Amino acid sequence: MIRLLGLALLGAALLSAQGPKTRPSADSKKKAAAVRTSSKTAAAPVPKQARAESRSAARSSPPEKASRQAARRKPAAKQAAAAGASRTAARPARALSAAPARRPGTARRRSFSPWSTPTYADSTLGDAAEGEDPVVRRAAVEALGPYNGSVVVADPFTGRILAMVNQKLARTGAYQPCSTIKLVAAVAGLHEGIIDRGTRLRLTRRESIDLTEALARSNNKFFFDIGEKLGFDRIFHYARLFGLGEKSGLDIEGESAGILPEWKPQEVPCGMMTSFGEAIAITPLQLTAMVSAIANGGSLYWLQHPRTQDEAERLVPRLKRRIDLAARIEDILPGMMGAVDYGTARRAAFDPSTPIFGKTGTCTDSRTHLGWFSSFNDVGGRKLVVTVLLTGGAPVNGPVASGIAGQVYKALAEQQYLAERRQYSPAALASDGGR
């Protein structure tokens, strides 16, 4: 009896230890589903960049090593954090969100200019202007403004330099003439019978162009073809005839003669010489003398730069040589006027009743970007030649140079300066001056 009672008590104890069997509740089902979902999410594919970063972090600091290294570096880390905090406090606050996002491992891009010559400078430094016309000088300086360049203003009937801003650059700055050389190529092509004023050269299967439009828009292919037909010997002859490759000033100290090769450069096609001025270098003074000869109908005068007002009053024109190409020169004038009316020199125009004839040039060399413009106006037979050379970076080009020349003409017109100029005739100058 006692044994049976003990067995019963033992069974009851075992049942109470197992607990009652109940069905799982709704909350427990939800929890189990959430666990299964999270386990599936953890097993989802990891992006390549994240896997790479995880592998890199695992390689760089395994878990068991990281804790030991952190324990050893704890004092050093505190010191580094303190030093970083002090440096951060010393720097001005800067928004982190303003920094551009950069891919890991990429270097920061640095912007730089390939040109060694600055675009802006005080171009009047070192000039000796005592013998210049003060009205013209002021107009040229104000028109050039902050640009690094030179402005030369001359009387085409006497060769007198009325103003020369940045005299060092004007005398010694021998640069590629760029498209201004097309004036020489046009006269040479006309005189040699390669083209006439109405000749249309084909550019494409459906497009052709004549001399006037080619000069106005400075078309390179047109003048490349002329150069290839002229050949080097004739290019050299006409360039020298207009004064390239020799000094253009009379007793102007430090003047450069520029570069005009006597033999054809092997690597330069003739067409590149007549379209871009390759292998040739000229100064603003040489371009001024050349355009002066075009303005007066073919008389190439020595340029003279008076050092005092007394020298200016006693100046006698000196004829260097006569270019007997008046008819050919007349044929290029519509293209030079077209450049200002609708072509590359539109910025020079300021008054439709005051015609301006000119030619732009834009190109680069190893030192600088170049912007040329040489021109003359015609107000009742009274003319002035204005030549602009700009050097520097991307803001520099021929159209910008033409705008500076236009400001010179405009300032002089507003002061009635052109109306006061004496009109000269080539015959009178031949009798007054010398050869």
C-alpha cells in the first residue's frame, strides 16, 4: 500500500515538471514569422561594393585582433583625437555637405592654364609717351583697359606713330600673324592671276565662296588653296614686299625684325603659311606699317615714334618703298569692310556712317593665345591705322581685339579729332619726304 502511494506521488511530480501541453498563440506565430523573415533578409545577396568593403574591413582588423589592438592603442587614440579636435577648432567651419562626392581611390582634378602669358596686366608700364599725341594716347589706353597687349595708332600718310601702348611688346613682340597674313595672300593671289575678285572657290560639294566673303569671314580653306597654288617663292616675295621679315621703324630702339624664312620649312605646307601664318612672326609695328600701305594705296612708309613734341612737329615722312599694286589693293577693301560689317570684326563697328576696314587674327603658339586686329577708318579721306595685339588665355581672340580698336575710333570721333586731321596726298608726301 505504501509502495503504491509512493509510485503515485512520483508520477504526479513528473507530470508537473513537463508542464501542460498548449497550442501556440497568435503572438508567438507572428514572432516566429518575423524571425524567419529576418533570417531570409540576412541571407539576401550583398552588393559588390558592400562585400568588398566587408572583406577589406575583415582583412584589415580581424575581430579578435581588433579588440587587442584597440586596447593597446587606446592612449594613443585619445591623443590623436585631442590633436584633431584642436586642428578642427583652428580651421573655419565648413559644411560637410558642400564637399563634392568623390569615388574612393580617385585623385582630385586640378585645373591649370597651358599659357605662360597672363591675360591681364598694366600694359602702360615703362612707356615713354612724351612725343605721342595725348588725345590718341588717352583713347588707346582706355580702350585697352586691363588686357595684356599693345595698341598702335599711326598716320598712314606720314608714318608717324601717334600712340604706342605697351611699347616693349609693340617693338619686340614678334608673334605668329594668324589670319592677318590673309591680306598678303589675297593681294598675291590677285596679282598672280590665281583668283580675281569674283572667283568662287569650292569649299564643299554644295558651297563655294568668293574673295570678299572669304576675307570677311576669315575662311581658312580659301586661303590655304591660294597658298598651295602660289608656292613658297611667291609667298616670300609678297610678304617681303609688304615689309615682313625686316624692321618697319626708323631708329626705333630695340625693334625686332620678326621672322620670315628664306627657305620653305619642310614640315609646313604653303597653305598653312597663307591661312594661319605658320613659320612667320611679326610685330604690331610691322602689321601697322603693312596696313598703312593698304590704307594709302601702296606707299610703305618708315614708322617714326617721336620722343618729344618738338620732334613730332618737325617729323618728315620717309618713304621706304612704293608697292605698285594699287588696283589689287582696291580689290581687297570690300572684304576688309565686310569683316567689320558682318564678319569676324563686327565688334569694331560703332557708327554706320564711319566705315572701318580691317582684318582679325586668332591663333596660339607655345607661349600664349593671340588676338590680332589691324584696321583703318575713312572719314572724308582722313584715315588712322589702329592695330591691336592681345596675349593671354581663352578670353583673347581677334573679335575682342577688334572691339578695342572700335573703342579707339569711337572715342576720337566723339572728340571731333578726326575732323581736325590734315589730309595728305601721296604726291605731296613724295616731294616733302625722302626715299
